Amino acid sequence: MARFKGSSPLTTMALVTGFSSVVLIGWIIYLIFDLPTSYHAQNWDLAWVGFDIGMVSCLLMTSWAMWKQRQISIPGAMVSATFLIIDSWFDVITSQGGADFTVALASAFLVQLPSAYLLFRFSRKAIKKSLLNAHRHAGIEITSISLFKTPLTIFKD
């Protein structure tokens, strides 16, 4: 990625991400006023099956990484949790009502959202533990393990 003159890669990424968010906000506002409430979609089955294959692949990779106690389980858990939240949202919102809606709601609140919560909780704890271990091994006294307060030092010398 090209950097802005005099900026760090992290600053460049922050600016690009912030700009992308502003553009997306504009897109959301446009969609609110332009999208129809109902739409017949082509390849509906392929979209859902593809999404579910991606989700189960991520969940299986995360499960394997947790079993083997690998660091990749941390981002895997975050992505898996995000998949679960998105899947529950679209299942509930696109359900036809009646039993379909009841099953989607039950699945969301009894399985998907609790699973997502546990995966995010695991990620948070694993990151904090990794931070503590890294600081301890480096001989650095840690003043805070708050993920909001701990500086990101990936691009620092």
C-alpha cells in the first residue's frame, strides 16, 4: 500500500480506513432511500450456500487452531463470531414470518449470538494473555492490559 508522505504505515491504514468509513456512510444513506423493501434475487441459493461454506470453513479452522493452541485461533475466533452475527441478522431479517421467523429467532438467540459472544470473549482474553506474556518475556513492566489503552507497536522500531 502506498504511504502518505511522512506518515507511518499505520497512519496510512488509519486514514484509508477512516475515508472508507465516510464513503460507506454515504452509501448507506443512499441505500436507505433507494433500495426497494422487496427484491427477487438471482442465485439466492448460491449466495447462502457460499456464505455458509465460508462460515463453516472459518469455524472449523478456528476449532482446529484452538485444539492445537495456535495464535491463529484469535483472529479466527473474531472472524467466526462476525460470521455468526451476520448470519443470524440475515436469517431473522429475511425470514418469511411464522415458523420460519421463530426458528430464525431461536437459532439466533439460542445458538449463534451466544456462540459469537463466547468467541469474542475468547479472543479478548487470548489477546490480553498474549500481551502479558510478551511483556513479561521482554522484561517490560505492564501498566495496563486494556486493549483500548495498550499502544499498537507493530510498526515501531
